[in-house]
Amino acid sequence: MPSLFSHLTNRFQLRVFLYVFLAISLPVGLVLYVGYQQFSSYMNKTVMHAVDVQHDQIITGLQQELGYIVEMTHRHAADYGLISYAKLNDSSSWAAKELSTYVNNLLSEQTVHTRYIEQVCLTVQSTNRTLCARTGETDGALVTQVKRTNKRFESLGEESSRYNAYLMTYSESIIDSSSTQELGKLTIWMNMNKVWKEFTVKSPTHTYVLMDPDQRVLYREGVYTGDLLQGAGPQVGSVYRDGTMIHSVKQMEVIGSIPWLSYYEAPMPEGLLDVFPNYRTWLIALITFIIALSLGGLLLFINAVTKPLYVLKALMNRAERGDLRAYWTFKSSDDWTQIGESYNQMLNRLEDLIKQVKREESLKKEAEMEALHYQLNPHFLYNTLNTIKWVAKIHKTPQISEVVSALVRLLQASLGKKGDFITLRDEIGLTYDYMEIQRFRYGDRIQIDMQIDDITLGCLVPRMLLQPLVENAIIHGIGPTKRQGVITIRTWLDRDLLFCQVEDNGVGMQVEEGGSVWSAVAATGTGGAQADLMLKERMSGVGISHIREKIKLIYGPEYKMHISSKPGEGTTVRMFLPIHQGEE
């Protein structure tokens, strides 16, 4: 407990507690408030929509049942037997008795099949006689004297109270099709209480009222005071809430009548206004819970975050002062353990990098000294050859002097400091110098054929590009043979590319995957001193792989060198390079 108190008195810990408290209480309060508002609005809209849909279902059900009455009455009024019976003037004849039996059966059958029809009557106008069929559930026959309405629903009004039901009639005239004369009237009495039970379930909390345009109640279900639909009343087609009740007022289209007024009333679901009846008690309990949760979160934060953070901060301060052995050994959660291990790995990596930097600096100094040493050797050879050239001139041996001069020019080109590129004209000149040296050895056995397009002479190419290929053709292609050798150098331009090609008619090469090559002499097993001499010369050359890597390094992988060769027929090396006139 003293530890908790000391942590709470710390300003940082107090701020953490306030942050946790606000972080919990504000979202919870906002969610509860918004949720209650959204829940109330949603429930209100849902209930009003449900009432509206239920009202539509009631109206649709009534319209279907009333439509069935209209359809059935029209079908019976057009029945041939019923019309024939209405035409009879003598009711005592045998035909009249047969038709009377048929009509009785027809009317009685309808009262049996349709449960809410109380009575069906046929009134013959010429004889003023009436033939009725009824269900027998009412005491005595229903009143048969109805208004002379045709194809209209009429309420019996006060007469309905005698039978403790809401009764309505529908009449349709019987017309002689030949003379269009009215023969009589077919009238149906229906019980609206039974119609209601056909498609609805009675609920003691719901109210339904059906009224005609004269404000007469045609049917009522539930408690209704009669005040809501009096006078101007609510707007037809509206669904509204009044306190704890939902009201819906609509019009119902009825065949042959002015639209009736349909009123439906349903209560709001119980408990909507009392979702949180003891909200003060719940509020106090919620605040207490939030405070306890905040204190618990603060303690967890202290143990899980603050202490490991202070330990890591102290270790990093030690590492900053140069102590790379300040490793993490604090026991904490898995997350902090992973962070500590990453910190330890960082220290190890930092120590390795420091050692690597020191080692690279040492190697760099050694490389610089070695490069300086290797740089002295070519200069020593260059100066020695110059001395040999002047001695040859003094002793009048021009052939040796020309060979040494050509070799000096080659060394000057390889040691030049004017850049990595020279013109193709200078590169061809270096190739001529190299051939002067080889002519001292081979004589006229090897000829060189230059097929140079003049427009290519000004193009820049990498230094020492053609000479290694010519050297390779002599040593590995023509040298092993005893016939006359020809080396052909071609250059030309094609669109935006410079093509350089070196051909020989030597022994050819074996070309492997990856560009590795060797001479056919080695493959055929040339032996003795000649093979040893060729191996030495081959090792002293730059090599085709060097040229390939130089092209790839300077121009990129899209510019390449292709080698085609067949044993005994010679070798062709073709390069394609980009065209440029000035060194970048």
C-alpha cells in the first residue's frame, strides 16, 4: 500500500491515472448516451413502421374478403338457373319447384363455405317473393328490407346491435340479358366480426375502427372513444406517436363506395421509456467501476511499462557512454523481453560494426600500399622499354625499335589518364600497334583486314576494347594452326547502335553456358611445348570475360557481346554498344 501511495503521489503516475480514467469514462459515457438515443430513435421508427405495415395488412385483408364477396355475388347474379327462377311468374309449376330447390342449394352452399356470411337472399321483383338461406347462428331471420342500392356495401347500423355484431350488406341486381330488365336483387349479409377473425389475431391492447364517409362506425375492435376521428382529426395517411400509443390513419378503397376511413392504434413496447429506470444507481455503479478499473490499469501500467522503461533508459545511458556490455537482464513481460533481446542484439551488432570498420580501415590502407606498389611496376617496364628502344636505334636495329615503340604505345594507352573512353580511330591504331608486335613473331602468316565504316571512327568506345579480342584470336584461334590466318575487324552503325566485330579463321572455340570458352586445341589435346607456350600466353591476356564484364559494367545488361564459333572454322565475336560522341 505505501508503494501504491508513493506512485500515486508522483506527478507522472497521477497524470497516467487521469488519462486512463478519462480514456475509459469518456468513451463509455459517450457510447451509452449515443446508444440510448439511437436505441430510442430506432425503436420508435421500428415500432411505427411495424404498426404501419400491420395496418396495411389489415386493410389488404379486408379488401380481399370484400372483393371475394363482390366476386361471389356477381357470379351468382349471373347464374342461369337463378335468372330463370327470377323470370317465373307461376311458382306452383313443376319447373318452378325444381328451380327453387336449385336456388336454395346454391344460396345455402355459399353460407356453408364462407363462414362470415350470415344470410343470402334472392328477392324477385315481379312476384315480390324472397328466398333466403342463413347459417342458423343468429336468432331469427335478418331484416330483408334493405335499401335499393346496387353494387355497394351498406351497414345495417342500429339493426346490427340486435345481433351483437357489425353486419353489412352487399346487393347486386339480376338483369335479363335479352331485355336488360331488372328481375330482382341478390343480397348478402356478412358479419364483420367474423371477417376480422379470418386474417387477424385479437389483441386486447390494439384498437381498430372502420368508418364510412359519414363517420358511421362500420366495425370496431378494442377501446375507442370516438374523439380522434372527429372534426378535422389527424391527417389521412399519417403514422404518429401520442404518448405511449402509435396511431395510423389510412383510407381503404371499396368497390362502389367512397373510400372508407381506417384507423389503427397500437401501444409502444413495454419498457421503452423505462429502459434505464434506476439510471442514478447504475450511474454510481458505473463510475465506481471506472475508478476501480482506472486504478487497476494504473498499477498494471506501473509494473508493465514504467519500471522496465526506467531500466532500459539506464542501460541506454550506459551504452551511450561507451559501455557496450550494458545488457538487458530485467525480468518482465514477453513484449519487454523481446525488446530487451533486440536491444542486446543491437549492442552486439554495434560492437561487430565497430570491429568491422576498424578491420576495413586496416585493409584499405594495405590495399592502397599494394596498389602503389603495383603502379610502380608498369612504370618501371615502360621506362625500361624506352631504354631498349634507344639502344636499338643506336645499334641500328630498326625492327626491334619498331616493335618496342609499338609496345610503348600500348603501355601508354593502358596507363593513360585521359579517361576510360577513346575514339574508335585511336582504338584501331592501338590494334595496328599490337599487330606490329605480333608480326615480329609470326611474320606474314597472320593478316588483318580492316572493314571500318568511316562514320564510326569518331565514336567513343572503352579503352582497350578490340586489342584483347585480336590477341585472343591470334593465341587461341590462329596460333595453334599451321595455315595462313586472317583476322577481320568490322564496324558499322545500325539505328542507334555501334556494332564492332572481330572474326578469325582459326581452330574455333567451345562455347559453354554462361559464356565460358576454351580453344579447340586444348579440347583436342595439343601437347608438348606448344601447349605450354599457349597456356602461358593465354594467362597473360585480358580475356573475353573481362571484355564482357566491362561492357556490362559501363553500359548495363542490355548491351552484350555475342560469340559464335565452330571447331575448325573460326570464331566471331560481335559487340553492340550505344553511340555517343562525347565522354560523359
